[in-house]
Amino acid sequence: MTEPTTLASQANVDSSHAAEVILQTYRQVFGNRHLMELDVNTSLEALFMNGDLTVQGFVTALAQSETYRRLFLEPNGPYQFVELNFKHLLGRPPHDQAELMSHVRLLQDEGFEVEIASYTYSEEYLSAFGVDQVPYNRASQSMIGGRTLNYTRASALDAGYSGYDNARRDSKLLKSLCSDSSPTILERKSVGNSGSLTINWTSSRQIGANRRAVQKSVVSQTSMSATIRTILAQGGKILSIAKA
């Protein structure tokens, strides 16, 4: 389970914790990419440390920076850019083709900064993260209003622990979103059960001496949908889905 990073007090009061928040914000906004010294924005960091920027404001400013524009907007097509914005700023993939296209049009009609602000100042952002929490990958867990397909799409966008976003420049989800189907996850290597999912669920049927006990199923990504259908068919209820 992802451990959210939240600023519990003013940055200039707890500078050590604020430094951790800054580091995690860079990792999230820039997709785990290693930044050169010239790419680090010390002016924004100072504003945050002084208490002039919330985490939300810091995230927005980094995503609207020339560094973000250079690394993610300029080398990519609009579809790939929007996919990464969803991942970096809302912690999930686009829900469908209509949502993807609405942001592509916003980018074309109103520009880069407006497109970024449409995520970080949205009701969804505030509901999920508030003003003091660093965005994180929500698609690795069960989300209200989410679909099991979101997890597979998020996995397709995941560059892996040692990877970084933009290693591939093509859209990873366009075909999946247009056809409302599961994406093909390519060039990803797993060790042990690192590609597996844990489904926690309750059963409406008698299970040994217990009734409605919480059950746990560890499955591969390819068999997740079939497992969920089987659980639901026997009257079970899905509680959560997370990486094994």
C-alpha cells in the first residue's frame, strides 16, 4: 500500500520533514526522473519552506515549470503528455477516451499552464489529496468510482522502481481508451510475485467455522478479471485490490 506523504506542520517549523515532502514531490511530479542540478527549482523550494506555498501550490508550480514543459510536453505528443499529467498530478490513468480528449482539447485551446491547473485545482485533487498531501498512485488501490481496468492501465504507465516516465515516447493507453479494453503491458519485467495482485474479499457463504470472513486471493494481472467475476458470481464482495 502506498504511504501518503503529508506536510503535518508548517515547512519552516519542521524543516526535516519538509525536506522529505520536497523530495517526494519531485519524484511524483517528474515521474521518478533523475534531475540535474539546473532542473531543481530552489526558488520554489524556498517559498515552500517559508510557508508561502502549500504542497498543492508546490506541486502546481513544479508542473507548470519550464523543466516540466521541456521534459514532458516538448518531446511528446499530446496524448502521451496528458496520460502523464493524469499519472503525476491525479495519481491515476484517464478513465476513458472522452476524458483524455477533453484534456487534449484544453491543452490545444488554452495552453500548457491551464491544462496543468485543471488537475491540481480540481475537486478530485482536493478530495483525494487536500492541500498538504503529495499526490501518489491511487490506482494501485481500490478507488471510489474506479474500475478494475484502472489498475491494468496504471500498470501500463508504471515505469518500474528504477525506471522513469518518458523512457518511451509513444502513448501507452490510447488504443485501450479508444476501444475500452485492457492495455497490453510490454517490456516490463517482474521478479517473484512483484507482478501479482492481492484481492481481499468477503464471502456470503459458510467458510469452515467462520462466516463472512475476509478472504485473500493472490492472482496475476492476466487472471484478475476472471477471479473477480468468480468471486462476485458466488456472492462475494471485493474489499480492496493492491499489489502483492
